Amino acid sequence: MSVKIKLSRVGARKQPSYRVVVIDSRKKINGRYIEKLGHYDPKPDKFKFEIDKDRAMYWLEQGAIPSPTVKSLLKKDGILKDFHNKKFGIEEPSEQESEEDLASEDEE
């Protein structure tokens, strides 16, 4: 069973709003979904995107494939970077460590 993370349209005519859902790839886009991860509202001046990061990471680890639009939203939110770092065991240096490294380079 192939699982995908997609946008499912909700809302009135000419007022789109979307749910971010995990769905079996064989189901219709607005069909029965496995889990709702969050929502996306493209209408306001600054778009509104809220997602449960822990559950999104879980589904990405299980092999769920995000649609192109969801992938770009996850990238903007930093979830894909966190997933990549966790997958390949890359440790992000804390800001305090990086500031100390810059200070030590300036002294030399």
C-alpha cells in the first residue's frame, strides 16, 4: 500500500481551504483519509499553514510520499530539513556552539 501526503480541498466556492491528509494513493483525493495532519489556507496575505510536525515526521519515516505542493510547504516549514538530518544522522550545531566557533576564528 502506497501512502501519500496530499491536500484535500474544503471550503466554499471561490474560498479554498485545504486539509493536509495522509491517504492511500488508490483513494480519491477527497475520499476517506488515514489521518489529518493539519490545514493550509492560501487566501490571507500571509498564507496560513499549520501541521502536526511530530506526525508528519512519523509518516515521512514510514515512507509516505508528499505531493509537490505539500513538499514545498514542508520545506518552507523546515520539516523536510529535519527529516533529512534525522535520516542521515546529521547533527545541527546549536547556535551557541556556532557563535563560539566564530569568536574563536576571529581571535586567530
